[in-house]
Amino acid sequence: MKAEAELLIKTKQCPICTQELQLNEFGVCRARKDGRNLYCKSCIRKKVTESRRALKEYKSARKRYISQQVEASGLYASEGEIARTSGPYGRLGGKLSPVDRVRDAIRRGARTQKEIAQDTKMGKDEIGDALANLLLWTREIRTGVVDNTRVYFMNDSVETPVSSETIRIPRRKGDVPSSFSCLQGLMPGRNPEGEPEKIGGWVAA
């Protein structure tokens, strides 16, 4: 009872609202000499509410900004060409696959793995897998060594599958037989006329 009476008698000024309030209007803080918070409970609640509201507004504004940047960079490549929106990796912006991100980085001018990593913000393993895919499977890029440093370039002449329309079969010559059945006369045991070859037997003396 005595401690409670002392709390009712003693007062403290809050720096925010500049009011003289009783000590029980301040929260407990063992780090301070008087054992109470610097601000009163109502002012602390207001500060917490305002900080949470400001953080929420900051996150929403940052999300809008990132979505606008992703949409702008995903729809248009550096050369002004419209980026692909379909295919096996039909995703835009930050949701692009590692292969697409490495391909776009090389198209924008990144040549070494270090430059590709700075452009894509990807790890070495992901970059290595994507480069192997582009080199060996799709063959969209080519590589070389310049000053003991391996560099990568876009392959302008990507190999395309050979279609049947591009294959031209030469016409058969007139003296060439159309099938193997015409070669029976040349088979062993037959004469050119197709009759079985007669082999003479032994004559008894």
C-alpha cells in the first residue's frame, strides 16, 4: 500500500505530450534510473501505431514500384524487342527461369561469368547449368577464350531442324535397277539368264 501511495504522489513529465502524469502512467523500464519509460503509455501506443502504419505504406509503395519495374523490363528487351511471353519459360520479370535470365544478360552485353552474375544476381551453380543448357542443348550461344578469360556470345546462326522439304534426292539413273530383285542373275549359283548353273559330275572310267 505504501509503494502504491508513493506512485500516486510522484509524477513525471512525458516529453511528447508534455503532461505531468503519475508514475503508474509510465511503463516499467529497468534500464533507466527511475525504473520507468521515458514516454507515457498513451504516447508509446501512438508511436507504435504510427510506425506500423508507415511501415505498411512503405511496403505497399515498394511493391508497386517493383511490379512496375518488372513489367517494364520484362515486356521490352534492351534492343527494344518485345520479350517472349510464351514457350517453356513463359514467365516475366523476376519469375524468369535461370536460362532466360542468363540469355537476356548475354544479349544485353554480359560476356564473362562475373558480368553475368552481376547482371542476373544468380549463383555460380545456376549460371553454370544455364550456360550448359544454352551451349549444348539449345545452342543459342557460343563461347571462346579472350585473354585467358572465357567469354560468351549470342549465336546468330542457331541450328534449325532439317525438314523433309529441304532435302533434295537426286533422280535415279536409267541403267540403275529399281530393286534388288533385278540382281538375281548376279547371285551365286545362277547364270545371267537366271537358270541354275549346271555342274558336271564325275564320269566312271
